Amino acid sequence: MLIILLGPPGAGKGTQAESIVKNYGLAYVSTGDILRKAVKEETPLGCKARENMNQGQLVPDNLVVEIVRERLMEPDCFKGALLDGFPRTVDQAVFLDQALPDIGTKIDSVLLIEVEEDELIERLTGRRVCSDCGANYHLKFKPPKVRNVCDQCGGDLYQRDDDTLETVKERLDVYKKQTEPLIKFYQEKGLISEVNGNKDINGVYEQIKSILDNL
Ligand code: ADP
Ligand code: AMP
């Protein structure tokens, strides 16, 4: 099984992914997480990706598709995978279609999570992330029990470099220009299921659950 989470930055993809992978036993594949780890560890990939990421731009397709090809070949993906943040361009989607027969799977559904722009800005600028386990919080909508401390592992919470207002606006612009064309791409294949992401976290998950339970 292969499920894709599509939607603008801040739509709640990572937040929903946590529940989806737990409840449906899927491997989690987030290109953003893989790239951030590479940047932190200063690997050759991280050094190439850092500047694009900090400016709110996409990392070049050729780097990203290699990450995904390798990741989908890892054994935990054989049971099925949830893609978060990939594909983000039509070229990446075409690559995925071409790679899937080798990997022995096909796309079951593309969950399109849509949210109003003002809400996206509020969600992204208030997002906080655990520096140890990567768990996601929000200052207002999902605060940790103790200020700046992760509920799950006790790690320190930080604000992502690309979650500043200026970079958030750039990322939303990049989404409109480079990623939104994917909606039509997958609509034509009959794969899109729409999710109203404006609801609270549980309300969004309920919609996703009813889609996945009916696949
Ligand atoms: P994405 O992975 O799509 O960029 P996240 O899942 O990281 O988005 O969510 C962005 C921010 O919004 C996080 O701080 C998260 O806690 C918060 N958030 C996610 N879903 C909701 C929701 N339905 N209502 C309010 N806040 C949310
Ligand atoms: P995310 O964690 O999904 O918000 O991604 C953070 C950043 O990583 C993006 O703004 C891009 O710079 C980069 N990135 C993540 N996924 C991709 C992708 N599929 N293609 C290109 N760049 C990506």
C-alpha cells in the first residue's frame, strides 16, 4: 500500500502522519525529515540542500528522487508506506510512477489536505519541533505540557529555520507554483481524496480514517 499526503506547508501532514502510520502499520517517508537530518549531520546531501531549504525553495529534483528511491527499497517499506512531502513537482511524480513497478507497489490514494492561507501562516509560525525525536507541537493549537519540553521524550523544542514569517510566505508561493499542479495530475488518475484540513486535529483524522478504511 502506498498513500501520499499532499497539501501546502502547515496543512497538518506531519501531524496526521503520526496517527496514520501508527494505526495502519505503514512506514513513514518524509523527505523534509530526511533532508533536515542530512543538513544537521552535514552530509554531502545536507550541504547541497541547506541553502535551498533555508530560503524556502525546493531542493533539486535529482537529489530528492534518489533519496526516495533508496528509502522505498528499505525493508520496512515492504509492508506499505506513507509519503509526506513527496512528490512536490510534476517531474517528481513522473519519476515515482516510473519507479513503482520496480519497487512492486502502486499508489492507492492521494490525500489532499487543504487549509485557508491565514490559518497556514498561523500554524507554521507557531510550530515547534522536538530537537531529539522530531515530535510536532504548536504554541496555541498543540502546546506541550511543560513549556519548550517534549511530552514524549523530554527533549528541547525549537523553531525550524524555515518557519519564520518571511520564509513561510515564500514556501506558500513555491507550493502554489510548483506543487499545486500535482492536484490536476492526480485528479486525472482518479487518485485524489479531499480532506478539509481546517478542522481540529481529531476532526481531520476522522476524515482520513474514513477514506483509508474504504480503500
Ligand atoms: P505540515 O507537515 O503539513 O507542514 P504540520 O503537521 O507540521 O504541517 O502542522 C503545522 C503546525 O500546525 C504544527 O504546529 C501542528 O501542531 C499544527 N496543526 C496541525 N494540524 C492542525 C489542526 N488541524 N489544527 C490546528 N493546528 C494544527
Ligand atoms: P517539509 O518538512 O515537507 O516542510 O520540507 C521542508 C523543506 O525540505 C522544503 O521547503 C524543501 O526545501 C525541502 N523538501 C522537502 N521535500 C521536498 C521535495 N519533495 N522536493 C524538493 N524539496 C523538498
